[in-house]
Amino acid sequence: MTSRVFVTLVALAVLPFSSAVAAQDQNRSPERWQRLAREILAELVAINTTDSEGDNTAAAEAMRRRLLAAGFPEEDVVVVEPMPRKGNLVARLRGRDTGEKPILLLAHIDVVEADPADWTLPPFELIERDGMFYGRGTADDKDEAAIYIANLIRMKEEGYVPDRDIIVALTADEEGGPANGVRWLLENRRELIDAAFAFNEGGGGIVENGRRIANTVQAAEKKYLDFTLEVTNPGGHSSRPREDNAINELAQALVRIAAHRFPVRLNEVTRAYFERSATLVEPQQADAIRRLLADESDTAAIRVLSADERLNAMLRTTCVATMLSGGHAPNALPQRARANVNCRLLPDEDPAEVQRTLERVAAVPTLRITPVDEAKDSPPSPLTAEVLGAIERVTAEMWPGVPVVPTMSTGATDGLYLRNAGIPVYGVSGLFYGETNAHGMNERIPVAAFYEGQEFLYRLVKALTTRSASD
């Protein structure tokens, strides 16, 4: 064999190896997975998934096609449709048979209404401009849905075999509608999403003046409950006023309710929140937090913290009038006056006791108070070392010095259904967004923060599904 032939054969032998290395490098390149996440986000935003005229099933099927194309077996990528247009995707990356229950990555892909006439940009098109992604659902919650699908495909293509199954569920009607996907799955196909714990929306990075302040983990949320307050009487001619005026009596009751403050009570999650946030706030609040942690009945500390509406809502149950109607004619005494009072209850608050409190505070004998629906329990998720420790480690890797702060949402998410079913839920994303105008006009997120959150969730899920990382 001549030396020229030998060199040629060696070169030919090296070429496939070099191509394989190049392909592996491309697989490891974060830019490739960022591009994929962007493509998926664009596809999801372009599919209208509003309750009025959107199609959640179309979005779920689009994600199913992507996963099947990436090599996932059909039995591990399921779309279930409780009713037309209300489909839910459940996908599973199989792990080793270690006996550990799966982890669940949950995101809803329905969105609130968006009238194009109210926007300066098209709501159902992903627009990238000045470092921002614009479009309905970019912040709530198609961003996390896109990240989960992109990361699952990445893990599949990298040949990653977790020590427990990883489930992604993209669901319908979180924002309202007749077919809430999480509730339906728990009641009808629990085996598809049963898990040791779940990640969901509700947490994220806090940004102030461009600086990362904290990475929050939502481990609890308040319970939602509406009450109807109603006063009725015979009415009469407006030219002959009487003292028993339904509108006046209801107004007096609402003023008293507005002035009432429910007692302060901390739970494991809110106590941890205040403990970890004491160093992140201005001195007066920090001093009040330390005094409150030492004594929950410290009225001076409570007064300082209650002046901040966000902290006030975390300290106690709140009730506020949100709708009002009364009377039937401009020249008649009202026969009926009605109001809706919306209450956000602490996780362990008794709804019946809240109703009794409203009746006592209102102090109007003719007032009738009735709950509109039952409050759904949402017990706080335990702050376990397994979950919180992994979040802290990955946060320290990516953003040294940024603390992890557990928090309780004053609003509500689909996490309440899982918590009520015994599956702990943690709202965590690593998305340091700042102002997003979610639910509003020109909803938007920072592009760079979206990609950072993608990498954070990739590392976090691997940390919790790789035995050597969690032992």
C-alpha cells in the first residue's frame, strides 16, 4: 500500500468520526435548543387557545407531532380531549426502573382573551422586538410550555435516561372555562400524571432596576371564595324615602367589611418567605419582619408590613367588594341591592368562619350572605431538602449570590388541584422577567430571560432525576 493510499484511507476513516463529533457538538450547543424553544413558542402563540373561540386541542396536537418526530413512542405522547377544543397533552420520558415516582412538569396552554383591536401588535403572532418577545401567552403560560417541550426533546436526543420518569402535561382551561385539564386528568386519568411532586407556574425571579433580587418558589397559594351579599325590602316611591333602604344598608355593610382586618397568621411557607426576604427589603420593613417573626401579635410590625398591599395579602385572609348592583328604576326605592365580595383565604382558613366574620362585621340584620361556590383546599407543599436544595444549587450555579425564597401566591393556579390530590406543587421557573403585562395588552417577556429560564429548568430537572446529583 502506497503512503498516498494509506493517508487517503486514514482521512476517509476520520471523516465519519469528525462528522459525529461535529454533530455531538451541535447537540450540546445551547443555541440549537434556544432556537427550538423559540420555534415552539412561536407555534404555540400562533394557535389561538382562548376559551371563546380558540382550540387547545390544536395546540396539544401540534406539540404531540413534535415529540413523535423526535422519537418518542406513541404510547408515551397522549392527547386526551374531555370536550371539543379542550385537549390536553401528556408526554413521558421513560426513566430507569428505580421505584421512584415521576416528576411532573405542568403548564397550561389556554390563554385569556385578546382582541386584536386592543393591541398595537398582533396578539397571536410571536414578535421579537428590542430584546422582547410579544404575544398572548408569552408570559402566561406558553413560555413554560415551550421550554418543557424543547427540554424534553433535548434530553431525548442526548440519550439521557433519568432515574425516574419525567412527565410533561400541557393543559386546558386554567384561565377559566368548562373543562379544566388538571382536574379532569386527576378524576379520569390520574395514572397519566401521578407524580411524587410537580413544577408549575407561580414562582420566578424578582428583578429590580435590572438586578436579580431573588428566585422565588411558590409552595402555597390562598383559597378563592366569592360571597353574594344581598339586602331586600318592599321598596316604594322615591318621593317618600324610608330608613330601610336596601342600597344604603348594603353600602353600610360594605364600608364595615372594607375596614375589617383578619388576624395575621404565618404558615411554614410564609414564615420561610419572611425569614429569607428580611435582608432584601428596606430597613423599616426588615425590622418589622424580624419583630413579626419573633411575635406574630406585634401590632406595630403588622401595621408597617400591612401598608404594603402585597405583604398584607400574604399575612392574612382578605375580603374585598368587587361587584355591585341595586335598584330597578330611577324613581323607585330599591327592592334589592347586591354585591360580590371576593375573599382570598389562608390555606388553613375555615370558609364557614370567614362567612360568620363577615356577618358579624357587616352588622346589618337584613343582609343575607351566601357563598357562591365552595372554596377548594390547597394545602402548602412541604419545603423538602430534596426539592429546595436542588433549586438552591442550580440557582447558585447560574446566578451566584441570588437567594431562593419560598412564597405563597395570593392568587390561584392549577396547582391547587394537585395539592388537594396529595401531589406537592412548586412554582419555579428561573424566569427573571420583571413587568410582563400578562393578561393585558402587548403581553411580553425578555428574550434573554426566556433562554436563561430554559437552561435553569433543564439543569433543575436533571438534578432531580439523576441519582448521583440528588444523593
